[in-house]
Amino acid sequence: MAVGPAAGIHSLNPVDLMPSILFVCRANKFRSPIAAACFERALVQSGQSREWKVNSAGTWAIPGLRVPSEVARAAWAMDIDLSSHLTQAIVPSRLETYDLILVMERGQREALLVEFPYLQNRVQLLSEVVDGIPYDIPDIQALDHTPEEIARDLCELIERGFPKICELASSMSDIQP
């Protein structure tokens, strides 16, 4: 019996066998790290935190930057500590290691699918997964929303959609090669 790549086994790393989610925004300084932290908190509350791989990245992120102080304050108001968060850019070779990639804006989904069409089924708009309606989640530059409002709304969206997100990621995990 063949074992290893010749047998179609890509990795025996237990992390690769977990359902995995990548939250994506533009710079990985606000929305995606908050979304990932809210999702991780929901996993802890449901007793599933050791069974999932959760991360965040940005389509135009400069790696290694800290979040701005207003973002840290908005996150802290939601009981989220982003003090150790460093921005990460999307790494093409790592994209395929995620079962579900949740983006904040329709343009981000479109851009990822233009560059990585093989991810068609995995890249989803967070609002559409949760509410069934495609809409963009505002960034910190949105003049009609404060960072605290956006962070609160984003965490509420994650909490409201937690079962749907888990179900979708788990089903995608089951069909990965």
C-alpha cells in the first residue's frame, strides 16, 4: 500500500486536518484581525478552540506592522487584545491550506478570484455567508462609522453567523483533497 504524496496524502500534520478559516481585509490592521479574534472567542465559548485553525491576512498588507492605537482601543472595548497582532499579507501558497476564506468586501472576493480562480468555492463574502445578503463591511476610513461601531457590528455579525460559518468551513474541510 502506497503512503505519502504518491498515495494522495499531502500532509499528516494534525493542523491540516482541522477545519480552517482565513479572514481577509485590505491591510490586516482592523477588520480581519477583529473578525478572527471574535471567531476564536466563539470557538472557546463553544469548547471547540483546539479543533480549528483561524488566521487573518490582508490583500494589500505590509507584513509586520502593529494595529493603529484607535483600532487597539476599539478592539479592547470588545474584550479583544490585539497588542501582539502583526499584520500579514496574503501568501498564495498558504491560501490553499484554508478551507474557507472570508472577505470583508465584494472587491476583495473578486480580486482573489481573478488571481486564484481555483479558490472559487472557498472565497466567500462574510456578510453573504451570515446574512444571505452581499454587503461590504466598512473599513476604519468610513467617515460615517467609528472604529468602535465597526468592531461591535463585526463581532455581532460573527456571533450571529457562528453556526453557519462553522458548518460551511467544516463541510469544506470534508471535501478538501
